[in-house]
Amino acid sequence: MLNNLKRKIQIWNRERVERRRQQRDAKSAYEHVLGVLGIMKNEAMNIDEWVQHYISMGAGKIFLIDNGSTDETISKAQVWIDKGVVELIELPGRHQQKKHYWTAFKAFRIAKRCQWLLVADLDEFWFCPSGDSIAAQLSNFRAFDVIYANWRNFGNNGVEDHPASIRQAFTLAAPELYFHTERKYICRTSVIKSRQSLEIHQVAGARSERTISDNETFHLNHYVVQSMEFFRKVKMTRGNASTATAASVRDMTYFQKFDTPCTMPDHVLANLVASGKIK
């Protein structure tokens, strides 16, 4: 009898919290259902495709942190800024990725403007294999605050010169999803309470019962090495955004580590782009 009463109280409390959250969201009148946050350095080869991809995914605004680019990255970003799609902040401090995320989160007032936030590097492409936009799918996740997806790592495909589209050129993937330690997330901005919340690979402090991993509704393609041209000119030279200890690990041994396992054909995203369902 007592256990049944406790369960009823727990259910009632969860329903009450959910009603309050829905009321809070309704009152907030967010500008955008989905915002995207990324940090970049020397991404002139990829920035246009990456931004266009997330526009296709329903992002109302894309927030970019430039971490000291020396190529044409910023001038290419300016085109999207002029279109009202991208907002940019320059934070050149090295190995401070989490700090930069929090600085950008506050500076752009993301919690006030976006209901959901997707965090991705410029070699990471979230999408729905159904062809739907991510923003459209989020209405099915009312009971959740955080959605995780694991990397699907893609290799080099024997490509020397950098292609016009990395989503179409690189179609060989590792057979298994990558470790949970390297997963990424989409979250309600309301759960980001402090700098400690906004981790690179997780949202710290989020309620476990409102957290889900979903690698079916969402795929997360990670083009970790790309073309040999990109790897040599960019990946090997720019260092690591998060830690100084990882700044020099991107050598040919690193390339082989990620490229060699990628033997499984995966054309899901390439076919969606080719069909025009994703631009």
C-alpha cells in the first residue's frame, strides 16, 4: 500500500514538473526551435557546406566561435552573417573549448533565443535518415531534455584533393558506432545552468530520466580525417581546441587509426544530399 502511494506521488510530481516546463516554454516565446553552436579554426574548405547543412536541418540561427583562423574562414562566414543566418564571435585563446562555449552561450543569449541547442564541430553532421529536419523531429521529444547520438566515423575513401562535398565524397564508415565518451548532444537550453553544464560531450547535471540516446532517429556522421589535402593542411597544423596535451597527436598514425577501420559503405547522407532532400 505504502509503495503504491509513493509511486503515485512520484508520477504526480513528474507530471507537475512537465506541466510547468511546458508552460515555461510557451511563455518564453523562443525566436528559434533549434540553434547550432560550433567552434572552428581554418575551416574555409568546409564552412559553406556545414552551414547549409544545418539550415536544412531547421536551425534558425547558427552560432560560430572562431578560434584563431588564418585562412579565409572568417570572410566566408561573413557571407552567412550578412544573410542573417550566422552570428560569429572571435575567441582565439587556445585549448579553452569549454570556456569558449560558455562565453558564446552568454554573449549570444542562446538560452533566451533558442529552445534547443545542437553542439557540433565542423566535421560533424547531424541529420535524420528519414530525410526530416531535426527541428521537426524535436516535437517528438517532449519528455526529454537531452538527446545523445554517437559518432559514425568516416574515413578518407582514398581521396587526395579536397572535394566539393564531404558528405558525398566520403562514404566508407567504421562498422561500429564510436564510444559513448565521444558522443554529442542536442539539449533544451533550459538545462544549461552554468559553465559546468556545457561540456564538450555531455550536459552535466541533466536529469537521467529526461535523457535519451537515439541513434536511429538521428545519425551523427563524423568526417574525422577527410581528404589527404585537408588532413595535411588543416588537421595536422591547427592543434586541438580543448587541450594542449592533444595538440600534436594528429599525425599520420592518427590518420591510419581512424581511416583503417572505415570499410563499411554508408551512403545514407550522401543519397539524401544527391536526392535534394537535404541541401
